[in-house]
Amino acid sequence: AADLGNTVLFPPLCLGGCLHVLSQALTTDPAGMAAYFDEHAIDCLKIVPSHLGALLAAPHPERLIPRKLLVLGGEASSWELIARIEKLRPDCRILNHYGPTETTVGVLTFPVEPGKRTMGAPIVPLGRPLPNSRVYILDPALRPAPTGAPGELVIGGAGVARGYLNRPDLTAERFLADPFSDQPGARMYRTGDRARLLPDGSLLFLGRIDFQVKIRGYRVELGEIEATLAAHPRVGEAVVLALSAEGSSDKRLVAYAVAHGDPAPTAAELQAFLGERLPEYMVPATLLLLPALPLTPNGKIDRQALSLLAQAQPDEEEQDFAGPRTPVEEVLSAIWCDVFGKAEIGIHESFNDLGGHSLLAIQIIARTRDAFQTEVPLRAIFEAPTIAGLAERVAAIIQAEEGLEAPPI
């Protein structure tokens, strides 16, 4: 991908560093990745926050933190994740990174100071511009927004691309002449991201401009709701969608939250939290607690998967619940329930039907390996996507590794 080429491939090579290219299989294997880090003494890692969060669910997560520098990018970073990293590896520098492909990726960076949190920032700020980059916060008329007021993040400087290949219409819409530059022919790029300037001079991401919707005649900023929900002390990540009911043009707000801490907050508690801080029309009617947010192959939040999850209706005619029958199934059942945040899961319920995705699979397999002290491949959960099926795989692996009679499945 162009982004990874500019931010991962070229810098270490240009600076005389040693570049390690990990296989897809290894990046979904916390134990294997930790062993690789130990063997090669990895100094720097750039990774999407959600991917790192899933890897840290494995035993000995401190082995997955690089020795010197961790660069987070691709999506918003939570303070909760920062706290976990700082606890695991206090001597590792953490850098938050932002920049779209259209501006040669690297634009803003925010160096996290150990133990310090930015006032007024529910998530880690985007930071300040890198050399040869300029950023503006503009109102809908493309005029500078007042300090502290939200607006569109627009980028100027040497990194702005020439445009989109064979898309003159989109190029004209997004790439504009830069009236704030004294360089002839300077241009700027409209990111479509909303942000505002913090008192310390860094920028805070507020969401996408196209995530602004109307609910019952009121104009609602989904990013504002997400930021408020993420400010709850026991919420790690939050996403809010505006969805239309089947056969209706009316939109309703649906919130998705990943809880952290003990005890985990209930949906009612989080809705009450929002109700104390937002107008009634901005409080989501539905709030779903998830073990993790689904991601696209590029590591971004999969909003289509979230919308399908909200639209799925429970089937009242489901087959009778089937509980664990053996010790292996009991152990796996406890792991699945904890990862999915459910009180009980039938041994024949499908991983995919439960809302499973690759990051949850990493957590389940990592904990399964730890529980049974055996090497269970990640593909096992996709080939046998039920507790009952995975139990058979685990029993067979134990038998093959130890040469013993397989335990009851």
C-alpha cells in the first residue's frame, strides 16, 4: 500500500536501519510475534491501535512492545491503550501519527509524555505538523475557524499530491489553491476530517464531516457523541452510527462501545452517562457493548459490519441451548464468553454469527494456547468455528503432540 510504503518501507532504509517485513500469519500470532521480537531485538514498530490491542490480550504482552519506539496510526488511539503500553514497557517512546495518502501520509505527530494526559482530549491528539507541512482548521466557507472551534482539517505543504489518477472531478473537489501560502502555485487538500485546536497547540480529531447527520430535525455530529462516550472511564473505544430502520427513512442512533475495567459498564449506565452530558436527541436509542470493534483488512473500523450487527434480530426459534459437555468444552466456553462479553454461548453457535472477526480470533486462540499449553493454529477457529468443533481440534492436537490418549471432547 502507498501509505505503508512511505511510512514503513522507506524511512528505515533511508536512515540505514534494518527493516523486518512480517508475514500475515505472524502478525496474527501473538506468541510467534513475541518470539520474533525477542530474537531480533526490534527497536521500532508501527501498528494500528486496534491490532495492537488484540495482540496484547496474549500472555506476556510486554514482549510485543518494541524496545525504543512505538508509532500508532491509522485510527484514533485511546488513553486506555496508552496506559497499558506504559505499564508494560515504561521506557518505550510512544508517537501518535496522522496523515492521509493524498498528502504523502506523514503530516501530524504527537509524542506522548509518560504519565501525562492532555487536558480536554478524550483521545490521544493528532499533534502538530511535521516540517514542510501546514494544517488549517477551516469553516464550511473555507475560512479559518476560531481557535478551539471545530472545522475541517485541510493540509498544505510539500507533501500534497497532484491529484487522483483519471479523476479530474474528484481532484478539483479535494485539491484547491492554497490562499494562505505565499508560495506561487501552492495547493491544499481537504481531508474531510473534523478537528479542533487544543490549548497546547496540538490538534484533536473529532470525526468525519460526512458523519454529520440529522436526527428528528436536529443536526448531530456523530464524532461528538463518540468522543463523549469514549470519555467514560471504563470505555476504551466507541463508534456511533445513524441507521435507518427497514422500510423507513427515519434515522436512529446506534452506539457501539468496547468496555474496559471491572466491573464493565452496562448499556443503561452508558446511556445515562451520555444523557447527563448531551441533549436528549443525541443520546443513542441503542447501545451495544462489544468485546472489540470489527476491522477492515486495512485495519480501519468496519462500519458496514457494525451496521449489520445492529440490524440483526435475535431468532426466537433458535434451537435449544447446548452447554459444554466435557472439560475441554468448559474451558473453551469460558474463554469465548469472556471474549464476546456474554454470560453463555452454546457449543454449536458459530463464531461468525456471534460477530467474530480476526482480532477476536487472535484473542481466543492466544488464550486457548495458554490454557492448554499447546500450539493451536489461528486457522483452527475458522475451520472449526464453534466451541464443539474447536474442542475437537484442541483434543487432536494434544494427542498428536504428547502421544497420549485424547481427552474427552
